[in-house]
Amino acid sequence: MSKKQKRWIFYSSPVALLVVFLIGAKFQVNRIEERAQRLAETGKAAIALLNEYKAGVEAFDIDTTLECYDDAYQNENEGFWVQKLQSERDGVSVYEWQIEAPRPFNKSDQAEQLSNYFDTMQSIEKVKFVLDRIEDLTNAEKPIIRSVLWVIGTNDADEVFESQAHFRLWLTKAEEGFKIRKQELIRGVTVIGDQTGFTNVTEQVGIDFISNRNPIWATPEWEPKTFEIVKYASAGVTAADYDNDGWYDIFFADGEHPRLYRNNGDGTFTDATAALGLPTELTGLNVGIFADFDNDGDKDLFLGYISQENQLYRNNGDGTFTDVSKNAGLGGYFATVAAVDDYDNDGDLDLYIGRYLDPRTKLPTTLFFTRNGEGNILLRNDGNLRFTDVTDEAGVREGGLTLGVAWGDYDEDGDRDLYVANDFGRNTLFRNNSDGTFTDVSKETGTIDPGFGMSAAFGDIDNDGDLDIYISNVHSAQRWYAQAATLYQYMLNSIGQRTIFEDWPSYKGIFSIAGTDWSSFGDETVKGNSLMLNNGKGQFVDVSEVAGTNPFGWYWSSTMFDYDNDGRQDIYAVNGWITAKSEDDL
């Protein structure tokens, strides 16, 4: 071989390798874009089919509903839906959907099925049939999806009911859209109640609180131009016996006018805010926590703000409060949530403050792994209503957009551990090392729970002696879109928009958790609320699907308590957010 030929091979080989690499990369990009496009088209067509089905149910129209089924519909192991009583107490009856006498089913059997179903209902108040996820898209013309049929109305006995039934649907391409070629009932529950368990007595007991937006968002200095949605965020509410009279009082944080209502002990409340020495006008208040920070036997009041320094009011023990914020060392700005506990077992209550981001200059970096928050704060109580910021030395700065914080001794070693729920990304479980420091044990304990975390609560839900965790998240009808193809597409968009270096820490974080299996990560991101059972061996198991504790909705807050005094912890979750002109987007 001549020198000229050798030089040609030497110089051309890298070029050839680069060409091969670029061709391969282009091929992979095309595949990702093709999968994303296929996912989007399938989802939209499936939603159109479910909306047609919903319209038929809403109108008790068998023909319209039956039109959603393919003429060649066939299931070798299906039967008629029956609802069997599972529990009945406190005026509430719970029925489980089951299949009776499974046998081969065709389209004419579905007509009888629908007729039987409609006969059980007298009227319908609301119907939704939403796409939960696309399970199989191997064949674009025959996808498999999961869906949820949600119906509220009155039954044939004139009782109010609410039912949710989960289905797996095998679809087939038709002239227009999809038809159902096979269906399977995964599970279903119907709840019937006499609506006498609770009565709304707000007005008659004297609580006239009205929530206000933070007016500072309308000023030039604080206008949230980058992340505008924050201006619609509301503050919270807390209940505590601040005057030690044996009755719980209620405090409403607010963007403009906080209020403390004193319980009169006769079933009524009085607005005592001004009389107690508390301000009646505060800008951007997000957090109100009553706790005995000075160990004098009564509860002081911590106030956390989004747009100013935090405050502390000492309870004087005579029904009044004094502002002692000046030298307390509380920090401030962008506080969204807080929780108190004695993390260092020194006999006084410490304070952990969760914070969000500055909406004037920042956006969440991604929809699924944002870590550009202002940084949370751990304040150690040094006595005499003085606190020291020990966040960094304790290792609990946490860079997520925190909306939920809970203390609890999950490993039963005698000190309090910390769980942090974050919006737009992963959560964190910090194990207390008993030496003033914490370790992030989220991955090994199975508690990362990626998604849109809104709140968290510890409680022994299964009565086995250890603490479980319940997290409220967002579970909208757009869950199906956060699947592998879309996440990879998001990464490609970052490259195209030249933000890949800015976004890379998020992708690196996802890879460290899920590797390249982004499909499971996508499902976890938007699956809804999470109930995690402690197995007593240092790990948690997510049982929310099996337990049915992740319904559709935007769940802002949640707690566990035994509302019916049966010795078991129940879950209460606060839901509500309308993102479009119609409420059908939930």
C-alpha cells in the first residue's frame, strides 16, 4: 500500500466514523420523534372515543354508547357487571364491581350490559371517561389503553352515588378514529351515602373568612412575569388551641387579610385577630403554625411569607400575642410550607421551612425534575425564641420546589426523620443520623415519588406499628402524555432550543434514578397520589393503585386521621383546580 493510500485511510477514517455516528444519531432522533408523534395521535383519537362513550352514558343512550364498540368485538372471558356490597356503616355503603359468570362476550352482549347498567341509574349529575395511560403502542392501529369511567348521580333507589370503574381497552382503527375491540374491567367501586355525615355550618358558626390573592404580585417590583401562575396560589389553614381552653381555634393564612377565629366553646367562633394583637393586614402570608417554641405551656405563632421576612409572635398566656421576630433569626421570602419537631432531641421545637422559586426570574426547569428552588431552611431552636440556620451543616437544603413537609420517625430509632414533597419533580426522605445531620435515603427506601408533590403526611395506615407516608400529587387526564416517547422528545427539544446544558442536571438526576427506563419514570411522574407502606425493613412499597388512593384530580393537601373512630387511619385529601374553561380537563 502506498503512502498516499495510507494517508487517505488515516484522514478519512474519522470522517467515516463521524458520518456513521451522525446517521445513527439521526435515525434515533427520527425514531423518538416518530414515537412521540404516534403517542400524541393515539392519545387524541382515544380521548375522542372516550368522549363519545361519555356522551352516550350521559344521555342514557345505548345506541350512541354501543357505537363505540367494533362490530367484531369479542372477549372470551367477560361477564355482566355486578356491584357487591363490601361495607356499610355511618350512612355510607361501598360496593365493589365484579364480573358475574364469565363467558364469551360479543357486541350484542355489550348492548345488554349497557341496558342493565343504565337501569341501575335514575339520573346523572356528572360523567367523565378519561384516558389514564397508553399501555401498548406496538401496533399503532391496535393500541391498548387504560381508562377510568367516573359517574355521579342518583340510583334507581333514589340514593346519591359516585362510582369509578377502571377498564383496559383494546382498540382497533376504524374509518374515523378507534373502536373498542375488547375490554376488561380492572376494578370498580361505587359509594352510596345519605349525605348526613357532615353538615356545612361555616356561616352559622360565625366564620366569614374570604381568601384573597397576594396584592404584591400586581406591583412592578414583584410582578411574576416568568412564572405567572404563582399569583393564583392560595395560603393555608391551621387549627390549634392557642388559649388552652380545651377548644380548637382556627387560623387562616392569607395573601392579604389573615384571620384568627377563637372557638367560643358553644359551637360558634369570633374573629379575635385584632384583639389578640395580631395584624389584620399582611402581604403574602403562606404559613401559620402554632407551637410552643419557648416551652412555657402555651402555643406561639410562626408566620411564613412568600414576599417578606418570616415572623414569630410569642403567646403571652393571657390571650394576647407579642411580635418577637426582630432577633429570632427566622429568614424569609418564598416560604410555602413549614413543620415543627424536635429533630435533635434537646427538648425544644425546631422548624423546617419549605420554599418555592422566585417567579419573577425563574421557571421550573422541567415538568418532571425541577431542582432550581430557593432552598429550604432548617432552623434549630436555641431557646429564648432564638433560632440558628443549620441547613447546610445538617444536609437538608433540598433544591426542589417544596410544597409539603412532614416529620416522623419512620425507622423507629428514636429521632425524627424528614419527608419533603416537591412540585415538578422528585421528593426526598431524609434519615436523621442522630448527630445533627441527615442522609438522603430516598432511592434506597423507594420514596422518591417523582411528580407534582403538593403535601405529605406520616401515619400508620395499616396498623402494623410503623409509619407509612401519603403524598398528594397531581393526577390529571394528561397522564398518558408523560410516557417514554414524550420524555425523550423533551430532551431532544432541549438540544434544539440550546438549553441542554442548563437542563442536563435534571436529566442526569433522572438517569441516576431510572437509568434509561424512562417509561416507568413517566408513569410515576403523573400517576397521582401515593400511599407508601413501610415494610419495617427500611423500604416503602407504593400501594396507591391497589388501594385506590390515587383518584383523578389536583390534590393540594392531605392528612390521616380516624374520622369514624374505628381504630384505623382514614385519609382526607383536598382537591381542586380548574385549568380550562371546562372542568373536563381533570
